[in-house]
Amino acid sequence: MKDRAGGRGSAPTEASVEERYTQWKSLVPVLYDWLANHNLVWPSLSCRWGPQLEQATYKNRQRLYLSEQTDGSVPNTLVIANCEVVKPRVAAAEHIAQFNEEARSPFVKKWKTIIHPGEVNRIRELPQNSKIVATHTDSPDVLIWDVESQPNRHPVLGASASRPDLVLTGHQENAEFALAMCPTEPFVLSGGKDQSVVLWSIHDHISSLAADQGAAKSPGSKGGAVNGKSSDSPTIQARGIFQGHTDTVEDVQFCPSSAQEFCSVGDDSCLILWDARTGSAPVVKVEKAHSADLHCVDWNPNDVNLILTGSADNTVRMFDRRNLTNGGVGSPVHIFEGHSAAVLCVQWSPDRSSVFGSAAEDGILNVWDYGKIGKLEGAGTGSSDSPPGLFFRHAGHRDKVVDFHWNSSDPWTIVSVSEDGEKTGGGGTLQIWRMMDLLYRPEEEVLAELDKFKSHLLTCAS
């Protein structure tokens, strides 16, 4: 995959997309507990949840990280926004469907802007401290930012770039998309065009970031960068460089239970598992994990044996690492076929071990539950013959969905972003949404609630 903004696969026609969107919008009050639609000024290639700031009776306030990919008239930026997340069963059904596609959402307010040296292709937050984020741009370096201590900047043409708090070096060529932060220790993982996977530890640096940067910067400080790398930002060299791919590494992910184990996928159609304790060679290399380029990978945080991959062959595949063997064609536990174009992003639910989402160039974000395979399908999908495991289809975007993120503080709330700016008169669409809880709660709970509701109606009628 050479360009996330480039077209690949057989995307739906414009007429079919508009028809699908119109049907979706009419169903919003039925299928969604809450939805916020935010028209972006500039395209965004990445969206991530930050820390929860405040809990109130009807809504919570939480940080949201976004990128702004400009046309050069103003600098590229990393945006830190404050988001009002409405709690479940609070929003009125008639209100959530009444939004203007060309308007900004009142639930999303920009809080701080960091002028980024180059385009922001990928954002990842540090699980141990989500105020620390890593970004990828069109360079070999990974940039680390303490977003709380960074000064707020005004992005005007000619403004110097903000100064990263750390610069991670080790790639020999550009590393644009593959980026991960370890859930157990402050380790960073990256992949790039040099066909390598690079590992860093930032353990010795993050504890002093806020104190050092607070002393070094005043609110008006502008920093400075040369060729995308600040001359006065501290740098960290790699702890390990891992070779095994034969083309660009597109995505990487840590094992949820170990900072030493991780996986990677690339344009060579390979899924590779690594263990830093055993050296820099692959532990397992699945040569033909898919029949085309692999774009994304995620490791199940609730079941460390299960790994998801998404590909330009339009499918999502689930692998059990206990069954993987070197060479040959990979043997997935299941192949999920519910997209009509290249899959760009996959992510497991933080709440339920069998649930995950997949986003693709067809403008669809599918929510799957492999535990439902073999059972009744089609809930929330608008189709009784939907693919096995598919139980919800979010069709609120009208062009490729380039990124999404489950909210670990509110596990069934998802933020997603798409490149449909031509249709909305802006830079794209950011949506924050939560499906109706009757769709994902245990069946016995739902039936009990419906019975109670039915009894209430009968009592009122009599």
C-alpha cells in the first residue's frame, strides 16, 4: 500500500453511496443510542481517544486526538480536542438524527493545536499515560509528544513546527503508518519502507518529560524543526531492529501481555510474529496470510491467542497463534467477508473478547462478533443474509473510513473518521457513535427488558 488516500479496490458508485447514506440516516433513531457528526476543516488520517477528564450526570468529558492534513496554505497539525460524550440512554432519539453534514458538532471543541513537522499519518497514545502520544509522518523518525505540556500554537503559513519531546531514530527510510504503543510497558514499535520493525523503550524519559518541558518552554514558545526533526529534541536509538519482511511494513502490534512479543504485517502479504528475547529474526512467518497487501493488524487484549488482519483483498482474517506455521499459506480460524473494498483498519473491542470492528475503503465500519457465527445473523445490518459474525454495519460515512478507535472509558462508543470532504463541503467527517444497547447486551437481558416493557404497556392499556 503506497498511499492511504489513494484509491484501491472496487469502491461503490456515488449514486449507491448516497442511496445507502440516505437509508442509514433514516434508521439512526432506531439503531443508535447516540451519534455526533463533526464536519472537519481538513482531512484527518488518524483519530484516537485520550484520557477521560470529567464525569457528570449526563455526559463525560474526554480528550480526543486528531490529525489535520492541510493543502500547504497552513501547517499540518496535531489537534487535541475536548469531547463531550453523552452517557447511554440519555440522548433523545429524535435529536441524534437531526444533524447538518456541513456543520461542526457542539460536542467536539478544539483545545490545543500542535504544529506538526510534516503530515500526521498515525497517532498512538501511551496506555500507561495517554497524555503521551506518538506520531508518524513522512520521515524515518517517530515523534513523541507530551500534549499537556506542549504550548498551544496558531497554525499560520510560515510558522515553525512545534518541538517534539522525544525523537525516536532507527529507520533507514520513511516510516509512515505502522505504529504501536505497548500496553504493559512504555515501549514503542514501528514499521516502515525499509522493511524493518523497530523497537524502542522510552521508560527512562517519560517520567521527566513534563518537568523538563515545563521548565524549558513558556506559553509563547514556538520551538523549531529542521527537515522534520527538531535540532534540540532529545533522541533515542532503537533497542532492536527486526528484519523479515520483503516489502513495506504497514502495521505493527504488541502482544497485550508482553513488551517483548509483537507482530507485523506488510505489502509482502506476510504476517510475522516476533520475540525480542530470541533475537531479531522472525519466530513465525506466515508467507501468504492474505492474497494481497496487508494493511492492518490487531492482537486481542482479552484473548492473547487471537490476531486479526485486514487486507487489500477486502477481507478480515482471524488467526490463532498456536496454529501458525512458517511458510506456505496461513490457516485462519475464520475469514470475515463483509467489505467491497480494501480493509484499512481492524480493532478488537476493549470490552468483549469476541467483538471487533473493521473499516474499509467502501465507507463502511463493520462490527463483528465471532461468537455469533453459526447463530442468527443480521441484527442491525439491515440484511437477513449478512456475512457470518457481522452484527452491526455503520454506514454513516460516504467515503473511505481511514481510522476508528473504541473508547476504553465507554467501551461501546466509537470514534471514526472518513475522507468524504467533497460530499460535505469540508475536509472529511468525524463521527462519534454508540449503537443501541439492545443490539449487544446478552439476549436474556434484552428479552427480560422487553417483557417488562410489554407488561408496562399492557398495564397502561388496561
